[in-house]
Amino acid sequence: MGRTYFVEEAIGQYLSELSTKLKPYVTGLLIGQCSPQRDYVIRAVRTPPKEDQKEDNISPSKLASIDEEWITTHASQVVSRMLPGGLLVLGVFIIATPELSKESQNALRKLIFSVEKSLTKRRLWKPAEEEVSDRAALQICSATKKVVCRTYDVQDPKSSAKPADWKYQSALSSSWLALDCTINVNIHIPLLATSPNHDLEKNTKNGLNRWSKQIEDSVFLINGQVKDDDTELLEGQKKLRGNTQSSTQFSDVKVLTQLSQGSSHRSTATVQVCSGSINLKGAVKCRAYVHNNKPKVKEAIQALKRDIINTLNDRCEILFEDLIINRGPHKKNFEREYHVLPQRLFVPLAGSSVMLSDYKFGDEATGEIQERFVEMLDQSVQAEDIHIAEDVNT
């Protein structure tokens, strides 16, 4: 049996519009959530045009000229900035003219593996053993509108295509459960004297790696209770009916990090000569979404853990990028410096109870955020829909 993708109805309309606008082909990402039984697609988003293609809506005529690097960069940006916990890139799509249909499947296969490789590289967490590793390759003929969906197992480089069902469903995006938590961060990262030129980025990554293991081992209280992994998240709660935006059910989560590991985790202390340190401090707002089709506590907590780890890692990357762009390479002999990591904000996904995320620096104008949503997610956003989730703290 192949996988079944339940797809928000509005995506069919979006893909249909793309097929009339862009010739001879257009590529893009499928965004949603995997679960052991079924997958949910709540957004399709075309690859942003490059500067030289913006004017005339024309792509290069041969699929061999697909810019793999551009598409994988887009996927990385979307995942690192825009997707809260629980949402991921489920696959890629291509809408092409009948003449290009034979080449399309090979192009899709290459893209799926490139995108996955690029996303895996920057993760600080390891996928669970039972995790779904199939990704969707959606092919649509721009003339006949015929849809062919197949999957590839990204854990197996020799994986061959398996057929999958693509089923449209109304109001799919309205029935999601959200888990919210604010986590107080105070991470101390030593800079070794032997580390060349104080490689801040590398040291920070190492420090975050150690911290992420602490998060993995933490205890999570959902609405004040410790719940068994295999129980249903909504057990004992009344399920809300209706598909209005207000029907998102929020669970408040507290994270208890263990002060000391058990005796089995004891490690030998080492003394290292340091030339400085990095401190990351502040309150971080985290959020994860799970579909309300009988989600397990284990799935919900895993989604939230990943959001906690990703949001701090992503912000540090954004800060370092900003420092390099605005100041050039780091100074070697730095004094004490304070930098404010970008704040998190949330924006509603059109027609959905799910909110997407982004980050802003204090001096960044609302217009810049709106432009980013149009470029990255092909979605226009009203200024009043941008919800800043955190206070600025240094």
C-alpha cells in the first residue's frame, strides 16, 4: 500500500492557477505533516523566480536547466524561518507541459534527495527510528491537469518510486492542535584558546548541540500534567467542533530540564583553556502543531522539542549572517559585545488555524517582513496579522 496525502482543497486551485501562468514548467515545495498512517499537505509554494525571470514569467525551456541549488536554498530558508514545530517540507512538485512529462519524474527524484540532504545538514536533532522517511514527488501536466503522485524513501539513495494517493479535502487546515511554551534560556559556551580566530559560529553550534541533548532529555508537562507517551493528546479533553480559526486548541507546555543526569550519564570532567565565552540568555517562544486525528502525546512533544531546538539554532544563524553582511568578518580581538537575537513572530496561514513563523530584528520594517512572505511563501500578509511573540531582551 502506498501513502495517502490529504490535501487542503485550496492547494488544487493554487496549482491550477500556476499552471496557466508559468510556462513551460514551474517547481515548488509541498508543506505539511507526516504521521504513521497518513500525511497532510496544507501549503504548496512555488519556487521564487530569480531576478532575470521576474518580468516575463518564463522558465528555462529544458528541465536539465533546473537550478537545483536555488530550489534547495528556498527549502532551507522556508524550513529555518517559516515553519513552526510539526510542519516540514513533505516533497516537491513540478507542473510541466506534456513535452516535458517524461523528464519530469527524473528531475523530481533528484530534487527530493537534494532538498532532504540540504535540510538534514543543518539539523541539531536526529530523526526517530520509526519516523516516516517517504517524500512526495507530485507531477502535474499543465495541459491535461493530470496529477501523478509518487513517493521516494529519502533514507535509501537507491529508492525507487512508489505510487501514492493525492486526495483533496475541504477545511483540512482548520483542524489542528497547537502546543505553546516559553522556555528560559541561559546557555554558557566556552571559546577554547586553541580555536582559530574565535570561530564563533562553530563554537555556538557545538554549544547548542550539547544544549539540544538536554532538551531531548527534559520532562514536558502538558497543561500541568506528565502524560504517557502513547496516550492520546486529547484524552480527557473535550474536542472543539467547527472549523473557524478560533477552533485551534492550545495546550500550555512547561519544560523541566534535568539538573543532573543519572549516574549512568556521568562523564569525566576536563579542564580546557578558554579565551572567552558566549552567553545566550532570554525567554524564547516556541510552538508546534499536530493534526487532530488522534495524535499521540509522543508525536506532539517531539514536534515541540524540535521547534525549541530549531528556533534557537536558526536565530543564531540569522544573527551571524547579519553580522557578516553588515560588518564584514568577525574581529579577532573582541571586547564584551551584546547582540539581540531576532524576535519571533507568527502570521496566520491563509484560511487556516495554523500560524507560520518568521524572525525580525528590532530595526526591521513591517514591509520587509511582508516582502519576505510574498517571496518565500507566495502569500501576502496584512500588517495587522503580524503577531510579535516575544519582548526584546538582550
